[in-house]
Amino acid sequence: MKKVLLFHSLIEIIAGVVLIFSPDLLLMSDDQVLETLIVAKLYGILALTFGAISFMLYRTFRYTDTIKKIVLMIMFFHVMVSFQMYAAYDQGTIPNLGAFVIHMLLALLFFVAYMIEINNFTDS
């Protein structure tokens, strides 16, 4: 789980920096309006912050109930974002499934690590 948190933090930090400086890469659409770019930059800030939080969890990782709940919320976040990105692709809003694939793979990675280490978590 600890390695998954480190990998997650690196992916999120890189994605955050890229989206902050190149927000047009989020949707890769030719007809983006200013509001779309602002939302993309905000998502970049979220990703950067999420990456920093994951890195802090990696550095202080212990098998506690609190960490277990945070990991489950991270999984939930990635599943929900992947569903939304698939819906956007299906509606023709975005030209490719890149964001869907990345978020779904991160959710699955956390799920597999969680299922392997589920008995290591304590209730206190």
C-alpha cells in the first residue's frame, strides 16, 4: 500500500503541475472557452494538493483505521472521476479515453493493494 501511495502521489503531482501550466491538455478540444481552462487549472490545483496529501500519507503510513478510510475515499474518488470522464467521452465532449483510463487504473491499483493488505489494518 505504501508503494501505491508513493506512485499515486507522483502521478497526481505531475498531472497537477501539467494542468496548472497547460490547462488546455485536460480536454484537448479545439473549442475550449475561458471557463473550461479555469476549471482545468482548478483541477490541476486539486491534483497537486491530492498528490501532496498522498505523499504525506506515504511518509507517515501505518495500518490504522483512519488510513484505511482515506485509501477507500481515494479509490472512490478515482472511480467516480473515471465514470464521469467516460461519460464525457461518450457524449463527445473529450476526444479520447486517457483520463478515464488513468483514473480507473489508479482505482484498480488501490483496490488490489487494499485487498492484499486488508487484514493488516487495525480498528484503532
